[in-house]
Amino acid sequence: MGPWRCLLLLPLLAPALRSQQQQFMEYVERRLTLLEERISQWHDQSSRYSTELRDFKNQVLGMLEAAEKEREAMRAEAESAAVRVDRLEREVDYLETQNPAPPCVEVDETLMDKQVATAKQRKNEKYTKLTDCSDTIASVRAMKILKRFGSSSGLWTKDAAGTSEKIYVFDGTANDTVYVFPRMREFTLFSATRKAARIKLPYPWVGTGHLVYDGHLYYIRQQGLSFQVIKFNLANKTVVDSSVFPAEEQIPVFGLSPSTYIEVSADEEGLWAIYATKEDEKNMCLAKLDPASLDIEQMWDTPCPRENAEGAFVVCGALHVVYNTRLPSRARVQCVFDVSGTLAPEDASLVYFPKRYGSHASLKYSPRERQIYAWDDGYQIIYRLE
């Protein structure tokens, strides 16, 4: 068949070819439509499964979180009950040892060792902050020298938690009488103590580490080689509670304040106790104190050295240690230890105090007023913090 014959057949074959092409396109379109429907169904099912899986995951996480909270609450209650029982047994044994008998002494030592061991176990537990406070001290902006009262060592303060304007003055490092002025005005204007009320404590205090907090006085009493934290109600003048501090072989917490073995401090988180032991005699230790029961909630070994330290206070859960020299110069905050780990020691700024007379005998931080009540060689000073 010649070329010219093929050309004659093309018009005849063209309709057939177009028909086959049309059928093929329709077939492809049907297949694509079916494929799109299946993909759409797959997407719907996948979305539904993902939603159900996410809801199930959230439900399981909520149940786990609730179970964890219940477990922690039960553990905390069990530990608190155990510590209270141990402390009660130890106090009863102590009363019995006033007329000592060898078996009672042995039991008392065993209970004391057990409480110390329990307290040590809490050093590595993670601390959970009670507030969102995260402020750090940038500088000591100003100071106000009010007057000179009493001996070279002592402390003066307001109630760190209440709204009372009363001024409490502790003259000396070993005494049993607290002076109470109704307001700052009376304390500033009168050099004598005739305008002050007097509170005679049932036991003498030791050091300058005491604190007034929420209508109660927390002060340190020494008995032999052990130290007690006494909780004294300032309204009815009675001892509410007392507890032997669970630390062995305590030594003065500040190198420049040899009479202070325990410094009770208050901040936005509550009560703290700063102390030192022979186990790590170079550095200070820190403990979280329950103001209601006097139980030790948690303890830490800090990197802050005792040498040349003259005082310390806690702000937003961070221990700030103030250093000086044997021949008094300018005091400065040179070591900061944050129990929550938010503030690294190297990130804390070096803060200097304004020049003054000698060496601080006490530094009491007021979280309500954001200022420090200091006792400096018999002078009473207010430092305002930024």
C-alpha cells in the first residue's frame, strides 16, 4: 500500500481514535476521582484517630499528675508525722534525763542521731518555691543612721510578716530582756529605754540570729552543746513550741560573729535557718524552717565560706552572705546561693554597702518593706535595697 492510500484512510480512522482517547480520559478521571475519595476518607480517619489519641493522652497525663500530687502529699504527711513523733519522743526523753539514767540517755542519743540522719536525707531533694519571687539585689541604694543604742552587738527589727509598727530591740549577745517600742518615732527620739516596754523571756538568748515573725519571736537558746529554737508568743508571753536544732557539732556560722551559731531569717518564701557544722567547717549550711511546727523541711550545703563573713540574709529563696575584714572596712555581698538553682553564683553581682562605722553584728531583712535593719557597732541603721 502506497503512501497516498494511508493518507486516504486517515480521515476514516480519526473518529475511532478520538473515541478511544475520550474513553481513556474518562477512565483516568474515574480512577482519579476514586483515588481522591479514598485519600479524603484516609485524611478524615487519620484526623479522628489523632484527636482521639490526643484526648486519651491528655486524660492519662491528667491522671498521672493527680496521682503524683497525691503521692507527694501522702509522702509529705508521712514524713511530717514521723518527724513530729521523733521530736516528741526526744523532748520527752530530754525531760526524763533531767534526773539522768543511763538507759534514757542512750535512747535520747539514738533519737537525735535518727533525726539528724533524716534531716541529711533532705539535702538533695528538689526545692519547690512557694511564690514566683525571683528578684535579685542590684545595689544598696541608701542608708539612714537612726541612733546609737546599747552595746556594740545586738539586733533590732520589726515583725517580718505582720503589719505591726513595733520595734523590737535585743541588746547584747546573751540576755533575756527584749525592749519593745510602739513605733519608729519613739525609738528614734528617746535615747533612754523609759518609753519601751520590756519582755522578759523564760530562757536567755545566745547570739544575734533571732527573728520576729507573724506575732512570734523565734530565738536561739544554747543548752550544753546543743541549740534550741524557741517559738515565743509575743501577745500572751508564753512559749508556744521549741525544738532541738538537728545538726551535729555546730560551730559559729559567721567568722566575724563568734557568738552566733544559728541565724533565723525571713523572706518572701517563709523562714530559714543559716548555720554551720564541723562536718564542713569551711562553708555555711541553709535549712528551710516550718514556722508552725519548727520542723526542718529541707537542708542544703552552700558554697559560701564562713571566713570573714559578718552576716547573712535570704531574699526570694537566695542566701546572700555579707563579708568584711578583721580590721573593719567596706562590707559587701560576695556569695549568693539560690536554692531553686535559678540564679547561678557567677551571675550574682557584687553588692557593696555604704561606708559606716565598723562591722555588722546583725542584718535583718524585711520582705514587707524591702529593706535591712542593721546593727553596726552600736548604731542602728536602715539599708534600702534595689
